[in-house]
Amino acid sequence: MQLSAENYYVSVSYGNDNNGAKIPSGIYFYHIKTNEFIKTKKMILLK
């Protein structure tokens, strides 16, 4: 699912990869990019 508010986009997968396959529990990295900054952080997915 993607949400848009003018120039902002959010992509939510609910535990699926880009092909729709389930992803396992683990440590993942996410990337946030705006006009003012770029930030990469990690998250833990627990199922």
C-alpha cells in the first residue's frame, strides 16, 4: 500500500516483500528521504 500527501509517499508492506512473499523475522533497514534529509535506520520484525 502506498499513501501520498503532496510530495510525501509511504510504502507499507505488512511483512511482505515486493513480490508479495512473506518475509521472516529479523533485523531490517529502512530508508527515509525528504527534501531536507536522508536517514537510514534499522528495525526488528518479530512474528
